[in-house]
Amino acid sequence: MQISSRKDEVSAQEWRTRVDLAAAYRLVALFKWDDLVFTHISARVPGAEDQFLINPYGFMFEEITASSLVKVDLQGNKLEDSPYPVNPAGFTIHSAVHAARHDVECVMHTHTLNGIAVSAQREGVLPLSQQSIFVLSSLGYHDYEGVALKDDEKPRLVADLGDRSYLMLRNHGLLTVGATIADAFQAMYLFEAVCTIQVRAMAGGVPLTHVNPQIIGTAKQQAAQVTRGLGGALVWPGLLRRLDRVYPGYGV
């Protein structure tokens, strides 16, 4: 499909965000976390507290480019002349988080099979792996209230997330937030890995060994050491190189 470039129509900072967000969508497709067209990743437009970028509704995630992303307000209304539709209902969760968490640039939400499987387990995430300590150190839970269409759910969702980076949506899926798109993506990588490991470990049908709770209490300091204080920025350039080999063309 032919998509006109918006590179000369936006600031350099917005273009960089567009490229990174398009890359995040394609990485979700690459890692097979997509659910056809039914989840979203949103990013705040630099310098604009109430403007956000989101996917054109109906595009497969591997088709999304920097120029096809649509700019919307907190109600999901389009703010630019774009030929592509958006799904305002799908922005309900994202708008709630963006409105409450001004420290967050990116909100990522998935419906992966392993994520939903663990979200349906009463005890939620268990301390079974090294990866789990990082998630458990900043994890909230939100009970299922049906498809996220109602504005009155927003305060409860925001309260359940609090100042955390991970939110398990019961019977629904996973949500991560980050100060950058790279941070939100790395958090989702960990969250999905934790759920996959848990499903496999429990399928073995043998007693499981839990991580000592005291170790979980030091997870944030350990994460800073492992990433040299860079967070998702440590792995993001490598992820983009991988993407360029598999799904090139997102930065147009």
C-alpha cells in the first residue's frame, strides 16, 4: 500500500517517536505477541501532554510505518488529516494511563496466549524464575470488567496500576508502561517471558521452587546494574537491527 511520508510535516522529535513506535509494532509481530489487529501500543507526542500516536485500525502490526500512525487526543479523536481510521474504544485503557501517568511515554498492551493463561490463574505471577523478580517488584492486578469500553472503569484501572510498570489484566492480558518506547517494550518482553516460563513449569506437574522474597525486594537495584542504568536503551539498537533484517521499511 502507498503511504505518503509525514517526515517533513512533523518535528524531528515527533518523527523519532513515530519511527520507534512503528518499530515496536513490528517487533510485537516479530515476537508473535500480536492478536490480529486487536491490541494497541500508544506513545505520547513529544512536547504535547494531550496528543498521542496509535495504530491505524485494521493494519496488521507488521504493516505499520512511522507515517501511517495516527495522532489522537485523550478521547481517541483524530487530530490530523489521516485517511486511516482509529478505534477509540481500543484507546480507553491507554487514555486512562496516559492521563494519570505523566512520567509515561509509552503504553503497551497484549493479548498473548501465555499472558492470558497466567492472568486467569488465581495466584497470578509466581516467583519461579530470575525474570519474575523484576516483574514482581513492580506489578499490579486489575479485575476483568468486560471489554474495555466504559469510561467509569478508568479510575479503577489507574488505581490498580499506581506507580508500577506492569499491570496484569485479569482474564484479559498484559500491560506495560515506560518512560520510553524501548523501556515499555523491554518490560513486555520480560512479562511475556515470565508468563511463558510459568505455564511451562506448571505443566510439568511436579513441585516448584519459589524465589526467596528477599531477592525480589532488591530486583530494581539488580536491574539497574544489569542494564548499566540504561534500561531498554541497552537492547533497543540491537532490536532495530534485527527488525531491519526481517521487517524493514517501518521508518518511512
